[in-house]
Amino acid sequence: MKHLLLIIFLHSLPVFLNAQDTIQESSSMKSELFLGLGLGLDYGGTLGVNLTYFPHERVGIFAGVGNAVSAVGYTIGSTYRLLPKKTESKFIPYIEGMYGFNAAVIIHYKNKKNRQFYGPTIGIGLEYHHHPENLNYWAFDILLPIRSPEVKEYLDDLKNNQGIIFNHNLSPVLISFGYRHSFNKSRKDHQAVHEI
């Protein structure tokens, strides 16, 4: 139940924050679509792609599909940009929430025991726009996966009842990074489209 409430909260957060926003919209970063390649949960796993759409300059929705070590993983979520007053800034922080692949148990000599787990993840990130006139950017995230009790129960069963020894524990904090390519050529071109 608490996971369901968390998911509802995370997906309504951008709408709530947007409703509280009294800053006048800038036309330089609205209605953007980005295709990204990267590593991390928001790319569906260890390596994958991410499609992000910003219907508003601050609020985005995304989906990721990628290699989740033992199979294909997916994730869906939303992001909220904490835009600085100067929208041409190279650095734009954001918060995000998602649901999808967030843990995997891999046993190399017993493939049938490999399992993927899905659940909510929250995080903070930073966009780095390397060129002021270019909408493309690098994205860096620190993520906190909220794993279900089922993950620990499965690991305990493998350790205590099946004699499997793990070399690594699941990390409570993960990172992701990738490059996002805009379907618009530049900020100037995009601004001109919205000003017509």
C-alpha cells in the first residue's frame, strides 16, 4: 500500500509543483522531445535508451528500455526541472520519480535462479547543456530505488536455504548518466517556432 501511495505522489508531484509555479513561461524550452542513450535505471537497466517528452518546459515524462543484465528491462516516469532564472544556463537541476526495473539477482552458474525486480525509484539529477545554442544535453542522476520486501526474501532464501554466497550486496543508491539528443536543432530555432 505504501508503494502505491508513493507512486501516486511521485507522479502527481510535477503537476502540484507546476500549479504552484508563478514564474512566466519561457518559450525557449517548451514542448521538447529527446532521445537518449545511457547507463542506469532511467534507461531501462545497465545500458539502454530513453525517450523523454516535455509538454511544458519544467515537466517531462519518459520511458526507458534497456539491458537489465539477464533480460530486457523497462521504466516509466516523470521529471520536474528546477529551472534557474536564466533559462540559457548550462546547468539545470531536476527531481524525478519512476517505476520499473530496480534490482536484479544474477547467479552465473545457475541461470534459472536469475531474477529481475520492479518497483518505484526516486532521484535527483542535473542536465548539462554544453553549448548555449544547443538543446542537446548530458544527464547525470543519483537514484534511490525503493525495493520491495520480496527482494530481501529472495536473497535470504538463496543464502540460507540454497547455500549461495554473494560477492556483492545490492547498492541502496545508484547513479545513471547519458546523452539526450533533441529533435530540434537549437534553442533559437525552437524559440522562433513558439513565437510565430
